[in-house]
Amino acid sequence: MRTTQITLAARPVGEPQDSDFETVETELPPLEEGDVLLRTLYLSLDPYMRGRMSDAKSYAAPVGIGDTMVGATVCEVVESRSEKRTVGDVVLSYTGWQTHAVAPDSMTQRLDPDAAPVSTALGVLGMPGFTAYAGLLEIGRPKPGETVVVAAATGPVGSAVGQVARIKGARAVGIAGGPEKARALTEELGFDVGLDHRSPTFRDDLAAAVPDGVDVYFENVGGPVTAAVTRHLNTYARVPVCGLVADYNATQAPEGPDRLPGFMRLVLTKSLTVRGFIQDEFREAYGADFRREMSQWVRDGQVRYREDVVDGLENAVDAFRGLLAGRFHGKVLVKVG
Amino acid sequence: MRTTQITLAARPVGEPQDSDFETVETELPPLEEGDVLLRTLYLSLDPYMRGRMSDAKSYAAPVGIGDTMVGATVCEVVESRSEKRTVGDVVLSYTGWQTHAVAPDSMTQRLDPDAAPVSTALGVLGMPGFTAYAGLLEIGRPKPGETVVVAAATGPVGSAVGQVARIKGARAVGIAGGPEKARALTEELGFDVGLDHRSPTFRDDLAAAVPDGVDVYFENVGGPVTAAVTRHLNTYARVPVCGLVADYNATQAPEGPDRLPGFMRLVLTKSLTVRGFIQDEFREAYGADFRREMSQWVRDGQVRYREDVVDGLENAVDAFRGLLAGRFHGKVLVKVG
């Protein structure tokens, strides 16, 4: 059995280029006892992957040159030497940017297609949804009546942050790029306010949207949007930091002035809590609650989500560029099968 | 009765100048029922006072132009219309930069000269000591074997941070300006390592002093020292931010490059907790424990302190400049009486 893989050919400098990747066909190893042969249905594209392409120090090892790009996948079992998996099972796995893979059954988690569309295991009911849930509840701790602001707000993390904040009684102000996305925030996703950060009136719109200041800023973009929001942070505001997608392609520290001293002064004078996190840290404390609550909220329509499905593994690199550039609206999936 | 006061004549730009202050003689009002007349024995000088001279937004209102500079004091009661205070009582108050004051008894707290030198109510047993204690225990949460780093380490906050960290079983690495202060950290104050940030080998010395990285960086200075330490922060490190004395005289954002994106990236990839605080926030939760534990530690010599006493209110402005410039070694007091 052969698999088509997208491997990392070179470490991107700035925006990833086609030439940084290579498409190769590889013969898969034979199945050993306990293994399954998987056919990829959906590949998840997520901002953290930009970090894995780089060898800068981070929380996880980089993808090696020549190795298949990593990524979460939803797969169908097409052959099984495991008693726990049957041909036809749909599973969540982490087989990366490829059409097929051989994996031990322990690296797969069976999904119930009747409970929710299987693709949601990569979005609202998967890692992005959990990132939103745990980061907001453990670090953000929104209280009823407080104001929660999140950017990239139509995306899989941002949209869940806003909707969970609403469920907890807070006001949700979402920021996104372009008027269509901004409108979707209130019309589709139930935010109290949707703002377009590309609008020339963005700073005024933001000020008008947070008359009582900002109690939680869920940081997943960085850049100028963050600079605009921090001015409105209230005393004791919380800033969970789960991503900085606006800066991921940066090749050097931007020109001055140096805003770090001013930011630290704000941390001091406003008694801010700024806390970076990777969702894994909260699995044990919040995993079970997340699965129960979020599935329920999705079923009863309290939490909605949107998926942008790109067809064909050959389009993954371009789609990934689009993800970093804000070209998509919702959770970005590559339909591989 | 007349008092000699130092009032704020102009808002300093950069380092405070003599011309930013005025010395005036004022007639005190007559005592009303419940009031005491106080003679200042010691005036505390603290970095936060630089913030009060400025009208930039902060956690407390600025001192008005023409108003007496604020500050904590230890005073003797020289006249009393209160049943709760007797002539000769020594009290902690907040009467500011002046020789005498009239205050309601509720604004004074009686000190026991037999329990500890009364000046310690302005230092190790007062606000600076409590800042160290509460910030370290509530935000820093040092665990046995972890490494705690603090700068301005011979000062009243830094020296208490290091010594309390040691009591909690952590390694204490102190940073101070000049070889004499660095030596005092290990020889007088019981730090595991004392470093001189003015030494040309400071960055290498620091790296050698924290072979297992830094788990808690108690931030009270900012500037280049902070930049050097942050490189060594471990995953899940905690950064209580209680002061930024190196930047207090800054008149504008320093030249680039802009280090804020790099700092936020560090917050993210290391899952850091950066938390600003003003000690008042923790009074209720930690005040009683602090009074009991710290007095005991000072009595039995587990926590030592050093005071730099400047003679005469007329030298307060110059001493305050010296405080910001790192000219002193320990807690800076002006002996007024």
C-alpha cells in the first residue's frame, strides 16, 4: 500500500512557499499485530503548524527536514490487525499531511458518526474547541456581566471563546477581518458585537463596543489588534495567550519604538494576569467536562461552528498560507479522501 | 503649631529636579476630637512615589501640584485629643514629606518599640516586606528546589523575596548593582548567589547561576536586567510584577526593535504567568500570616534587613533621586525628627 505525503523540504523564511514542501509517494510498512491501516478523510490545518516548520525554540520539537508534516486527522480504518478497531471505523488520529498511514490502535480514537459530524473532532469538539474552553474557563474566568474580547473570532478557537463566554453570562465582543466576517459574528455566532479590524473606524468601533472596558482578552492573534485592545483592559483583567498568528511569519523583531516597557507598565498598573498556555496542560482538569458540556451545547445549538473545507491534499500548502493570512472564515479542513 | 512640608511644584520630566519641589511652612489646623498631633521620626522613600509625581494613568491618583508629597511615616504623638493615643506613642501613619501633621487616630497604627525597631514598620515589617511576601507566595508560589531570581536584591523588597524564597526551600539568586552589593547578598542576606548586573560578565554569570533555569522571576526593576533573566525562564515560570524602577524616569518608549512580540511569544511557548500586583490586593488573604511569620523570622534572624538612613527632610529629594538611581543599599529612610 502506498501513501502520498507532503514533507517539509526546507524551513520557511516568512510566509511558507511551495518550494518549502515536497509531495512524495512512499510504500507503507506491513501491519503488525495491533496496527490499523488508515485512509485520511480530513486533515486539520492549524496555526501551530507554522511553529513546527521552524526550528526556533518552542514547546514542541520541529518537524525534521524530509519528514511528513504533522497534523490531526480524521481517518477511516481500511484494514485492521487490532481487535479494537473494525474496517469502516472512523477515528481521530494524528497521521499528518498524507493520504494513508499505518498506526497502532492506541494512536486512534474511535468517533461516533451519529453523535456529531466526524469533522467536528478536529474543530469545535476537538483541540481548537478545547483550547477555547479550558483557556477561557481556567485563565479567563469570565464573570456574569464582564466583557470578553477575542480576535480571529470566526475561527474555531475564537468562535468557541465567544459563545462559551456568553453561556457563562459575559458579553462577547468578537474581532475579525472584513465586514462579512464581522457580520457573521452577531448573525451566526451569537456575539454581542462583531468588529472588523480592517475598517478605518476600528479603534473607535472598539471603544464604543467596550464602554465598561475589557475584563478578558483571549489572545490568539497578536499584532495591531492586540495593541488596540490592551488600551481598554480593566484592572485585574486576564489575558490567556494561546496564539499569535499575526506574528508567526515574522522573520525578525519589528521596528521600534520598543513597546515592551509600556506593556509591562500596563501589567503593573492594571494588575493584569497574562498567561500563556498549550491546551494539553488542562486535559486532566477540564477534558471530561469539555466533552460533556461542549457536545451538549453543539447539539442544542448554543455553540455553532463553521467549517471551510478545501478539496484535495495537493491544496494543503496554499490553504495553510490562507489560514495564516486570514483568508478563511471558520475551521480549515482539507478533505483528503 | 507649624509644619515644614515638601510639596510638588511641577511634574518631573525624567529624573526629578530640585525645582520640581518646594519647601513650605504651613500652620497646622487645631486638633479636633479624636485627632493627634504627630512629629515625624522617619519618612519612607519608595519607588512608587515616582508614579505619584506623574499624572500618567496609574492605580492611584497623582499628587496635586502644590500638595505635600505623600509617603508612609513613623511618628511620635506629641499631643492627643484621642482616648486611644497617648503622648509619647510611636505610630505608623501616612503623613508624607513633612515634619509634623494633625491626623485622626484612625489614620495611625500604634507600634511596639520593644517588639522591633520602629523603623522596620516602613521596611521589612511594613509595605515593602509585605509586597515581597504576598507577591512571592501568591503569584510566585516557589516550590522546594526551584530557582527564584530577584533584582534590586539588597533593597527592602528584593532582600525579603530572596530570604522568604530560601525559607520555602527554593534557591535564591539575587541581582544588584555593583560588586559590594552583590557580595552582601550572599554574605549578609543568605542568598545562594549574588550577581552584579554592572559586571561585563553579567550575562555569563547569570547563566552559570541558574543551571536549571528560572522558575520565579520577581520583577521589580525592568530594563536590561529583565531582558537578561527572561531568556532563562522555564516552562510554567511565574513572573510577579511589582515594580519597574529602571523605567520610572523614562519620558518616551525606547527605540526599537520592538521586543513586545518576542516577549509574547515567550509567554506562549513557555506557558508563562506574568501577573502585575499592588500589595493592597492581598492584605486580607495574607496580612495576618505576614505579620506573624515575618516578625518571627526577623526576630530569629532568618530574615535580615538593612536600612540606609538619610538625615534631614531637606535631603529627601536628593535621596529619592538616589533611590531611583540605585545609589542605596537597603531600605531608604529619611530621619526627620
